[in-house]
Amino acid sequence: MRKRWLWEALVAVVLAAATLLAFWLGQQRALSTLSVQQVSPDQAATAMVQDEFYSNYNEVTLFIRGSVASVNVSGSTSTVVFATKPGTEARCQMNQPLPAVKTGTTVAVVTEGSQAQRLPGGGVLLGNCIPVIP
């Protein structure tokens, strides 16, 4: 009986140690890959069109500054369409009303690259954008 109890205790200690090691390794990887990268709307849209977006920006916090082509508001969601070169499109969707922004003004937003989706017409939809207010 005592031998079985010791065996179970040893297994529990080994599992706890393995769990702590896995957590520590995951935390180290997560912290070592934290980065913020400034990209233009054109760079983001072009990367998505050329199938390079996720390899370049998937684990990156993106800081995007660009000129506004249009703003679409639907309920509490705002979508900024950035001015980009012909053939590409970059949109940034926000889950909050956007402060008064007019076409032609420059806005800056922050988002996670992993939140991006491919637009059918050739471009990128960036989700969960947060406006950077100067």
C-alpha cells in the first residue's frame, strides 16, 4: 500500500514539474516574440495579396498610419478604409465609434496581425483596431 502511495506521489510531482516547465517555456517564447512594427496600409494590403501577410505579421502588433479614403459606421462598429494603391485595399474595423474622422485625414491605429482577414477583392481587413489619439 505504501509503495503504491509513493508511486502516485512521484507521478503527481513529475506531472506538476512538467506542467510548470511547459508554462515557463511558453511564457519565454511569448515574451521573446513580442514586437511592434509600423507598416503602411499599402504594405499590409500588398503583403496579404502576395500571401506574405501571416508569415510577416502574424505574431506582431501593427501600428498603421494612413490617409482615410472612407469611414463606414454600422451600429457601434466603425470601419476605416485607407487610401491605398490601385488593386489593393486595407480596412480597419473598430468595435467602438470612431471620433469624427473625415476623408483625407490621417489616422493611426494599433491592431494584432493575427486578427487580419483576406478581403475577396485583394487586400486586408484588420480586426479589433484601436485608434491612437494624439
